[in-house]
Amino acid sequence: KDANDAKIGLLAIWAVGVGSALGGDFFGWQFSLNGGFIPALCSVGFSALFYWLYAGAITELAYRYKSTGGGFDFVLCALGRHHATLMAVLSLLKLLLANAATALAISSYLGQGGLPYHFKVVSWIVTYGLFTLLDCVGIRHSANGQIAATIFCVGILAFSSASNFTIFEWSNLSSRKRLDKGFIGLLKGLPYALQFFDGFEDIPLLMGYATDPETTIPKAISLCYVTVTVIAVFVLVSGAGAVSILDLIHSEAPLMDGIELVYGTGSVISDTVAYIIVLGLIVNFFAFILFASQQVQSIADAGFLPSFLAYRHPTYGSPVYASITSSACGLFFTASFSLILGEDTAQNVLLMAALMSAILSYILVLECIIRIRSIEYRLQDVDSDGKRPMVSDSELRSLGDEPEDHLRFYYSTFGVRWGQLMCVILAVGLLALASTSYDYFYGIVVLVVLGSTLFWIVSRIARRSRLVDLDSYNNSSGDQHTAFYDTSSLKHLLGGLGSSHNYDYNNEDEEDDEDSHLYNLNRMHKYGLAAVVARGGPLINPVVSYQDGGRII
């Protein structure tokens, strides 16, 4: 009953998904106008097409693997532990740095409202502390608030767009003075168009919270995509038509420019909308707090982070330690970057590093579809002698559950490669920005430094987690052959095992297939086994160690 009470439905998941993308609608999108309106509109269309492909891919993967780890678990199951290590690093950097940038945006808006600078540190602590507490007590308790806040913010965006259309002028759209023209302008604006969409693709992280997740998660992904795409088009067109593009690019609150022209600076309506913008950023912030804690818990559950981070509250099902740890790291990034670089520069640096991490992670997730299709094609292939090509057990298991036809990614490997090519173009756009601004260049440097450090840490933890604790060796007598392994590495993929499990190869009830021993060993290796301790029998004596690639030593 407690577990069912902690579940949330389609509307709540939609609210979290859309809320995670709302931050880009309130601030940041105006920089997509670097090359003018037409390049900006093309940028939004480009981003919408990419996320359409990506949404189709993660819909199939979410159904196949039904895990709470999102893109990290997709890569772990389909591509293996080496790729999963890189995916863990990219996912953590994306979520933690994006959240830090959002925290700075919130305090910046509060500063414009009169908050003294020395109180901004307090605002960061309060913001992180409050929403970490909400995450720890369970998403179910905050679901209604999240739904109401998201619907309210979407309504305000609709109100803002409608207001802007009352003063819409085509001449504003054609203004291109002192703007970067041509392909360079498009490249520089392209990464900012991503902010209209970035965030909702992490919806599969809510698999463990969803009621009937096999149905709810795919529907939520589709609904979120449609919602954020419609909002993006209306915000861009109405905003660029109401205010000159040059004014928008230099604006610190682009939505307010049109509102103040329509209702007047300092009016009740203008001031109310200004406060609601902060609410929209808070909704975005909470969504990323939720996603970050789920991602950290799943990575720890797979043995890539310290095992205590895998803990979930027995009643609420919330990843308490993961939530506290990820928020502490986010608060550290927020405070340190702001104090060293200043708020404006820190936002640009963190945003650049987070966006580049996201784009690189998309390439890995899309590669999972390539891997799956490769195995499926080989299973369907029959040579002239009527024989099928050899497909290993680990490859079969990497297929997961077969999705229904309407949940499959329809665009074959060509669609995946096209999506990956679009990621490369987006990365080039980010590098073009980095070449013109030290702020964005520092973002690339931060990504390399933090990424390399985190990769080293995660790699070491992952390698150590695959070592069996020989002190737990069973000293009981008999000829039983016993395999010990770290359950934390298997738990989320083998059905939630709660304690150590012994494989008894002498048990007559075990499979009598000649490959059953190898199957079990391969199965355990796939999900994190490092060594098998065996005694009293024909199993390789005394230790079977697994190295990368599955070779037995």
C-alpha cells in the first residue's frame, strides 16, 4: 500500500517533464536570435526535429528496459559497462550543472527585485534545501503542487504570447542590424534553441514512480514533446514580433519586454508576471532536483558510485542520500562558480558545460538503438544452409522486452545516424560560441576538467564494486559450488534482489543444460560480477575472474 501511495499518474509526470523545460522559455531563448528571426526559427525547427527523433528512441528504450536509471541504464544494458561509465559522467554533469545555472538565474531575478547581494547565498541554500526536502519526502506529496505550478506557468506563457501579438510588427522580424548573418549566425543561435526542449527527455527516470509505467511513460514523453514544441514556437514568434531583435538579445528578462510595452512598466500586471517568471524557474529547478537524485541513485545502484547512495526510503521510495548528495554538489557548484567568476559569467559557463554534456549523452543513447537493431537483424538473418548467425546470451539479454509496434523507433538506423549527425552539428554550434566568448570557452574547459576528474572517480568505484568481498565466503561443508556476487550491482536489473544469492550447481532442480553454468556466469558478469569463488568441484579452481570484455582468466 505504501508503495502504491507513492506512485504518480500521467498528469504529474507531464507536469515534471514540461516543468524541466520551462526555464528556457523564460530566459535564454532570446540568444537564438543571434542570426535574426529566420535563422532562429530554423534553429527551433532543427531542435524540434532532433527531439522528435530522440523522443521516439527513448520511448522504445524505456519500454524495453523498464528501469529507473533513464539514459544511463539504457546504455548499461545495451552497450555495456565501459560506455555506461562515460554516460554516468555526462548525465551527472548535465543535471548538476544545469541545476546550478538555474539556481543562479533565480537569484539573479530576485536581485533585480531588490534582494541584496549578500542574501543571495541564503537564497541558494533555501532553494536547494526546500526542494531537496520535498524530494526526500516523496514526489507524491508534491505532485499536486507541481501540476498546479506547471499549468499556471504554461498559462502565463500563453498570456504573454497573446499580449505580444497585440503589438506584433513584421518589421521587428526583419531587423538584422549588427547581427551575425548567414550560417555563422545560425550556428551561434542553435544551442540556445535547445533550451526550449532540454529536460523532458529525462522522463524515463520517473519509471519507478509511475503508475502503469509501461503505458504512462511513453504517453508522457509524447505529450511533453508536443507541449514544449508548441510553447517554443509561440514564445519565439510573439516575442520577436513585439520587440526589436537587438533589444531582445540584450535583455535580461525577454518576456518582460513585451509585457511592459503592452501594460506599462511598473503596472500591477507587469509586476505580477515578473514574480511568476521566478515561479517558472523554480518549477524548472525542482524538476532537475528530482531527475538528479534519481540518476545518482541509479548510477550508485549499478555500482558506479558509493553504495550508500543507492538507498531508498522504505515508505516513500525516495532516494534520500542521493538527493542530499546531489543537491550538496549543486550548491557547491553554484556558490563556487558565482564567487569566483561572478553570476553572469558563471551562468554562461555552467550552461555551456551542461549543454555540451547533454548533447554528448544523446549520441550514446541513440547508439543503443543501433546496437538493438544490429542484434535483431542478425536474428532474422538465415544463410543458405538455413542456419542463423551466432548470437550470445548477453546480446539476447541486451534486447530487453520487445515493445509493441507503436512504441518502436520507426526510422531505422538511418534515423538514428541522422539524429547523431544533428548532435554533432549542435556541438559545432557550441564550439562556435566558445570561439567568440571567453565565458563559453571557460565552459568547455570546465567540462573537460570536471569530466576527466569525475570519469576517473567513477571508473575506480565501478572497478572496485566488481570485486567480491571474500570475507563473506561461505565456510559451510559439502560439495556445493557457490558463486558470490555484489547484489547492489544486480539489484535493479535482476528484479530487486534484497540479499546475497547462491547458485547451487549441484541442485537437481537447476537447469540441466550443458551451457547453464556458462549462462549463469555470463549473466552475472553482464550485471557487475567481478569474481566467482568456487570450491570442491570441477569449476575453474579456485577463482574465476572477469575482466573487461568477458574473458575468463
